[in-house]
Amino acid sequence: MTRWRPLARTERFHLWACDTIVSRHRSVYRLDRARLSFFSAKDDHMDIGKDTFVILDYTVRLDDGTYVKGSPENGPASLNFVVGYDHILPSLEFRLLGVSEGTGLDLLIPPEEAFGAYQQQLVECRSLAEFPQGRNLEAGKWVMATNDTTNARYSYFVKEKSEDAVTLDFNHPLAGKTLHYAIHVVKVRPASAEELAYLRPCQTEEATSSGNPSDPSINQ
């Protein structure tokens, strides 16, 4: 049994929504870890690098001029993240390494480094007899569904609907799309100890179990 609800516009175009998206694209685009380490945080020259906390103002548009994040009319969207923890598209993070605070830049990310090519095999036509939930769906709408067995969440687009069948598209909303970023780097600073502890729970647990004196909980 699958539960579903309409997918909001902000969810449809959220590019960094969940681990499943990042995991999918890690296989398409892998960060150069040597380069990531080279651009580590330095107190005397704060560029974007490993373990830096970054704030961006940005817009994202498609080839046809459609804006999916921010816009000239409504202003840019804002994003903050710590580098090296899969918070954003790996291909975007890679291009930001070494960029300084205050920098403005335009980036182009092709589909193969973003959300992959559009796959026709992910478009399915289902009869309403085998998919009774389809009777409540509306053509032209995105739907967020949850699998009751695995509790996994996924989305699909209702392409067409007839009296006895419905056509569903399971491609990502931005599959096959080239992403045009206009970015302003608002802030770059070293991530705090608290932020890194939150992002490295396994390392924190290992330090505690080994009696590492650098762990603040041991010194109290």
C-alpha cells in the first residue's frame, strides 16, 4: 500500500532535498577528495574548502529561461551548508572549492552532473483497476508518495489520465535539464566545533569511547 499527497512547488524544485538524491548523483559525479583537502579552511585566507560554513545567495534557471530557484523579480534564494558533507549537489560543491567570500560567479551544470538524463522507461501507464489510488489523481500534478512497507518516499508526475488508466512519470523534475547558477558567496568561515560534531556523530562517539581528551564531554 502506498500513501500519497500532492507535491508542493517548493518540494518539486528543491535541489538538495534528501540523501537519496545525493546518493544517486554521487555515482554520476564524484568529488576529487584530494582537491577538497587542498582547499581546507585556513584562518588567514578564507576560501571555500573542507569544513567551511558557507552562505550563498543564488538563482537557478533552465535553458528556456524558467527560474526554479530565486528570480530577478523576487530576488535570490539563500543557502547555507558545510562543505564536505553532501549537503548540495557534488558537482556544484566541486565548482565552488577555492572560491572566496564576496565572489560572484555563473556556473553551468549539465544534466549528467545534476539529476541525470530523462529516462522514458520511468514513464508508466497503469490501469485504474490495478492502481485504484489513481482515481483521485489529477493530470498535470506532482505527487509525493510513501511506501508503507519500506517507508521510502518518492515523487511522480501525473502526465495523463483517462477513464480507465493513468500515466505516471517517475523521473526527477529536473532530469535532462541543464542548470544555470548565478551565485554570490555571502559568507565563508570555519565550521564551529558544534556544527562539526553534529555532522560527524560517528567520529564523536569514537572519540568518547577511546577517552580522547579533546572531547569536551570528557573534560567536564
